Amino acid sequence: KNLVAIVMTLPLRIPIAATVIVLFIIATTAGFIFALLAGSLGSFVNSTMSIPVIPGAGVGVVDIGWEFWKNLVNLLFILILVVIGLANILRLQNYQMQRMVPLLLLMALLVNFSGVVVGLIVDLSNIVTAFFLDKFGGFDLQTFKDFAWDIPFGFFMNTIKQVFSPGNSLNPVTIITDLSGITIGSVVWGISLLLFYIFAALILFVIFVVFFARVVILWILSILAPIAFASYVLPATRRFWNMWWQQLIQWSLIGIPIAFFLVLSKTMFAGIGSGEDIIGVQFVAPVAELGPIEIPNILGDLIGNLVSPAAALLMLGFGI
């Protein structure tokens, strides 16, 4: 009886199985890419933070650019003195000699140590970022295997078992209804798994890009440091200083929240991969019989099962 039921419904079961196989192949590929990015992220971030960003550290373009602007700004201080003198003749309140000259002398000193100031801020942020990265440490081989193979393969095997389950009835309506429930549950689950991998991989890719861009932007900010300090002297040019300072703080500290949320997301990802209950649900494929009444329950379990993965993705996204 069971064999007859399977043979009679093969034209319905085979397309469902083919769909599951396609989803499995795509999900496995996406899972491998995600696991590969996650496994190499810690090493990549540490490598970018070890790249010097200040003048005198051996980066030719930074040394040449910073030296050029420093020499130019030292010449411009003579022009700034002329501007201050003319402003005092014209009695402009914002350019009073007793207030501007000490500020000019201070900035003339700091211009020559602007690289040290940039290095201090970047190094402090790198220390905090490295602290969290040590906790993150990348994904181990077991977690890599969980996401690259175990989870997609578990979805594939559980769904195939459901598709070719003989059932207990030869009633065509019951069989079609059961297969429809299996199709809905497996397709929704497979697409959800695929979307999870795609979004997770995209977030990790953005983190790679951010840390790479951080190095380049800090190079540019280091090169422009002398002119930024000089622009603080005159009220009319102080806006450039504010912009430069804001960008320096932002790009120096950007690694701290990313590293912090990487630690949180790794904890959740590790639990998801191992099947542990992290926040009340587990990331496992539904295996119950699907029928006309049980479909809402399975979809409810699906939504519950996606809570942990979604929360882990949010942890990654918040860091950015």
C-alpha cells in the first residue's frame, strides 16, 4: 500500500525533490562563502590594523604627503600673521592680536607633531578593537563545517525524507494536500536559509570593505593633518578643522563597535551551528508531518527557528 502510494505520486514528488536539491546546492554554496568570510575576518582585520597610518612609519605616500603639507603650512603661518595684523588694523573682534597670536604659536608647534596626535588616537582605538578581536578570534573549523555543510545538508535530508515518506492514505486529496504542505514548508525554509547566508555574507563583505577603507582614509587624514591644525587658527577656516577632526575620530573608532558586535554574533552563530538553544529556539529544519491543519504550526516553528539567526545578523549589522 505504501509503495503504491509513492509510485502513484512520483510525478508530484520528483519536482519537489528537484526543487529541494537546487535550493540545497545554492544554500551550500552561499554557506561556504559565508563560512569562508567569517573564518578569515579576524585575521584580515588584525592585518589592516597593523598597517602604519602615520608619517614616519614607512608608508611612502604618507611620509611624502605629510612632509609637503607641513612645509607648506609653516610658510603659510607668515601669511596668517599678515591676516591677523590686517584684521587688527580693521578692528575685527574675532581676530584680536592678544588672542590669535598665542593660538597661532600653539598651532605652529602642533603642526610639526600632528602625526603624533593622529597616531595616538588611532593606537588607542586599535587597542580597544584588538581586545574585542581577541575575544572574536574568527570561526573554528567545527563552526565552519556547521555552516558550510551540516545545516544545508540537514535541511536537504530532512526534506527529502518528508517528500518520499509513504504516508498512511491512498486518498488522492489527502496525498496532494500532504505534498502541498511539504512543498510550502520546504521551499519557505530553504529560501529562508539561503537568504540568511546571503545577508550574512554581504554584511561580512561590508565589514571587509570598511576596514580596508579605514586604512586608506586614515592615510589621507594623516597627510592632511598639518593643514587641518593650521586651519584652526582663523575662525573663517576653522570649519575645515572640525570636518577633519570629526572624520579622524569616526574612522579611528569605527572598528570598536564592529569588533564588539562580532563577538556577540559569534556567540550566537556558534550556538546556532551546534544546535544549542541560544535565545529559546534552535536553527534546525522542521521534520514533522505536514498536513492541511499542521502547516500553520510548521510555519510558526519556522518563524521561531529564524529568531536566533536573525538576531545574530542584527548583531553583525549593528556593528556597521
